[in-house]
Amino acid sequence: MTGKESVDFLQRITSNDFSSFKKGKIQKTLLISEKGRVIDAVWVLHEEDSMLLLCSQGMAEENISWLNKFIIMEDIVLSDCSSENKINLYFHNEGDADYFGILCSFLFEQKVPTGVTIFHENEFEKFRIFNGIPKSKKELTIDYNPLELNLWNWISFTKGCYIGQEVIARLETYQKIQRTLCFISSTQPIQEGEILINAVNEEVGKITSVQTIKNNESIGLAIIKTKLFDAQSVLKTKTANTEIKIEKLFTKETDGRN
């Protein structure tokens, strides 16, 4: 993102506060639809002459198209530079960035420090699911609002308006959040997209992410309706009748992601 009005634009359009955003800083923010649903999670790096927006894999074109809808007379140009950058995430306690509540650093074209554990795709997927980290096309979709995904710290509740702000404010003010992200497990294989039901066959939610672990046991993420959830009950999948255990709810009130 280039142009002298870039920071003001991000302040008006996205969810977080850019009022003190300066060169060298990193700010996380959300692109939210007019109906308060998630389009993508983005990290913005201030490079003085430009802003580098780190978005979900494969989402650059969609994000650019969405942002361009709101660029009218502003001095702003967006371009996809995905092929020009290789970025590693380095998780450590002194990180200068926040990856869904976990401290990290973004390493640009740098070697991974020696002696650290390298996550491969399957390992990182387990790490993501265990920590309740939403992913584009799974949890980060227009089916859900950010408060259902426990993305409270991605939103400024004190700055002025942004796209989707009125809906988010109503949800927060009147406590209208009806669904929440949770970590699930099963002793059997399960599938993404399966509907969850309770003991009286009411639809409680849907499985959004799945990873198979040892002996075909499964872990995953699901979005559930909190008013129909009873911590003592056993949930099952609607089609396969597989028993599902909810291990942890990721909400503002829990010790889930900060």
C-alpha cells in the first residue's frame, strides 16, 4: 500500500487503532464487512514510504478488491507483492509482533535462528488448532463475526467508525454474541463441515478445522451456539453419530487466547 493517505485510510476502514502508527511499527487489524463478518486478518508493517500488509495465504487479490471499493479520491495504490517476499514466523518470548496472542517476529528473507523447532505443515496445523487460531477459508470467513472467533484484541472499541463498526459495537454492548470458537476432540475420525447436535438433536454448531492424530483420533475447531451448549452433555456429528468432546472454549472470559 503506497500513498500519503495510507495510515488515515487504515484508521477509517479497518478495525484497529492506527492513530499512533509510525515507521517500524507493526499493527494487527481486521477487514470486516458492512454486516460485521470477517474478511481477513492482516498485519500492517509501517515502512515509511509504504505499508506492507501481511494477509492470509491466497487472500491478496480478494483483500485488494475489497479495499479498493473504499478508495475514492485518496492518494493510495494497492498491489500484490506476494511473490517478492518470503517471510518466516519466529515464535519467542521477546517478539515484537502478536500472532493471535502468541509473541513472534516476522523474519524477512532471514534464516531461522539455530536451535529452534521448525514447524512443518502438519505440525503447525496441530499447533494452530490447539491454540484456537482461526484460519482463512475455515474460521476467518464471512460466516462469522470476529467476537465469535475471540478476536477481541484485534478491535479498538474506543476509536471512531470503521467498516462494520456499528454491528460489532451492538454485539459487544448488548452481549449478543451467540456463538463461540472451541477446541474439540474425538476418538474417531471426523470431517470438516460436519454439523454437531446435542442430546435432543438440536443443531449446536459446525466443525471448521480437523487434524488427525495418533490411532485415527481427531482434534479440531468448531463454532458452537453457546445457549444450546451444556458442558456436561455429549455432542455428536449429525450424519456419522460420532461423539465429540469439547475440550476448551475460546472466549473473552476464559484463559484462551488473549
